[in-house]
Amino acid sequence: MIYHNENENGEFLNRNFSEYHYLSEIVKHLSSQLDDTFHLYIIHDNYIRKIHCRQNVINVAIHIGNEVEFSDKNYEYFNFIFRFYLEEECDYKKIFPINIGYNSSGKAKKFEFSSTIKIQERVNDVFFIGNKKCRPEFYNSLHKYSKKYNITFTDGFREGHDISDYRALLGNSKICLVPSGVSPETFRYTEAFASGCIVVTTQKLKSWFYQDSPAIFINSWSDFTEQFVESILNSNLDKLYEDNLNYYHNKLSPKANSEYIINVLKNSENIKHPKRIGLLIVFRRRLKKRFTKLFLLKRKFLSYLYKFLLKGNVRKSKFL
């Protein structure tokens, strides 16, 4: 596999992006499984370099960000798009959803979430730290439990603990609360499962990676009570812990999402006609160039004609 739009450091994405390490693991796995017929690009708003359209090449894009308003800018240049967020906009023919993964918070070194502490031995019964501004219902229902449980509210994204401290706290917690943020899809969902936590959340998405989720789904955050917490802590925590880790490895991990991408690419009808999109785009570009030239020639001709007629009128007026 060949990937494009590298930056000046030879990287496919700047390291300060939250998705960097999760995505780098996906790219690494894809590179080991796909041949050079496949060309991979990363799309993030305007972060995309020149797109190469060639015959017998399959252009694949991974679209990160774009969590609020759906944008299909540059989609016409690709055979397949795998995107974070907005699963409802995916047609499962050309556009497919993948998990957003965990947040490496701009750390340059290798970074992932995990924990070696057995769930029964963890210090925090309930853990959450995050932005309250985009979660009013969650804040109104939960802030009264801040003293009893390890629940902390901040005023913005990345305004809590250092990512290493956050990972340690998460790995020492039994239950992790996962409310929606700006989007229903959050990094916290993957981070909590990777750490073996019991996840409590309100919204089950229709994406393939939410199937068989062992999360505890509640109708409203007002359903969260001390009795609710006790009922979870009195259940079979060891089994929940194993189920959570298995779910992470099978549905949420970089490897699981890489294998999903590979499965789509190798089983799609579009794979049988890799030259179609390249030929179509080349034809469109050539047609656009020709129309542009014709338009410029027409404008130039009209300009000369206007000057000629104007000059004729001036001459005619001299004899009147």
C-alpha cells in the first residue's frame, strides 16, 4: 500500500492531532496487508495534499474530524472513504464508518490505553473528568456526586489531567461514565473499554462496532443513582472485565478497524473496476481545462470585438 499527503517530516498526519497514534496503528496494519494497488490518503478539513488519479489504482481515504456537519469535499476522487463520525451519512457502498479510537493528546511517543490492575482491586468506583459546557444534562444530573465519586468537570477540551495521569486514573477505575460530547462518538468510549472499565452511557449507535457492546445503556443521566452504582459493583465484575477487553480487541482496536477496512476493500464490487474513477476524474479535468480555454478565448474575442466596434463608432462620429 502507498500512502500520500505526507507532511514535511514524512508523516501522514501531524503528531499534535488527537487521532495520531490510533490512526498510525491502522496505517501500519493496512500497509502490511495491502499491495501497492491501494493508495491511502488522510482527509481532515483542508489537510490534504495533491490527489493522484491513475488507472488500475484504488484510492482510499480515511476521513477524520468532521463530527458535526457532514462534508464530502474531495470524495469524488476516491473509490472508498472510511470516516470517523456521522455513521448515518454512510451509504455502505462507497462510504463506511470506522471507530474514532483513543486520544493520544499530541504525545509524540507510542501511546495506548490499557491497565494491569484487576478490576476488583481498583481504587475508583466511578470515574469521569471532562468538559461540562457541551454536556448540560449530564452536568445537572451528576455534579451532586462529585464529592462521593471521582467526578470532575472542566470548562473545555484537554483542560483536565495530563494524558498520562488521565490514563492512570482510568486504569484504576471500575466504572467509567461516557456521556456524549459535541458528538455522540467520543474517545472516552474506546479508552474506557481498552482500560477494562465498565462503561455506562446513554446512546447506542448503529455503527458495526457498536454491535454486541457490553456497555450499560441508560435512558437518561437522571437514572444514575448510588443504588445503580451498587448494583453494578455487586455483579460479576470479573466477567464484565473480560467481556469489555474482548469487545475492545474485536471491535474498537486499531487492528479490528484495519481488518474491517481490508474486508470491505477485498469484498466490494468496486474493487473489480479500479480504473473507473481514475478515468472519470481525468476526463473531467481535461473537459474542465478545455472549457476554461474556450471561455478565455471567447472573452478575449468579445473584448477585441468591443474595442473594434467602439473604435468604429468614434470614427463615425467625426463625420457627423
